[in-house]
Amino acid sequence: MICEIVTFPSPAGASREAVIEDARHVVARWQAEKELVRKHFVWSDDRTTLKGIYFWTSRAAAEAAHNEEWLQQAEKRIGTRPTIDYFDAFMIIDNAAGTVTEYPEDGAGA
């Protein structure tokens, strides 16, 4: 399992409602990604930074979804290129589901 964190600045002075409304516009796009297991939308306490935290079946899937074309569109839209970090999500504890799942190093599993 791959955890991908995409970071970009939040719009200056944006309200929580405006940020949520903007996020609603991409729901269908991310639901259509068959290798996306989960996406979290988060906003820093100081309201300066937004992050998308994605869990993918593979790094290749993450890189395909956030390819150069996507990065250029994001940069045009927000005025700066988002940063992307990748992590090997080797274990996930899901208290809501009552599960603990370990994932192999190759990124397989979902």
C-alpha cells in the first residue's frame, strides 16, 4: 500500500465552507480511480496548507493519477506546483472497522 501526500497552499481567506465546496468538485474524479483505496482531505490548523492524503494499491497508480499534466493544471489553478511525498504504508489500523492490515513491500494489496 502506498500513501501519497499532496501538499499545496490554501486560498488566502477561504472559509471552511468554500474549501469543502471546492473539494466536492473532485469527488467523482477520485471515485473513478480504481486503484485509489482512500483519500483524506485535510487543512492545517492555521488554515495555510491543504493536503490530500491518498492510499493507493501501487506507486505507479499514484504517479499516473498525479502525472505531469495534472501537476501543470494544479500549478495553473493555484499558482504554485504542489509537492508530493510517497510513503510505504506497511500497516494500517482501522478502529472504525476493527481491523489491522499489514501490506507487503511491493505495494500490493488493498
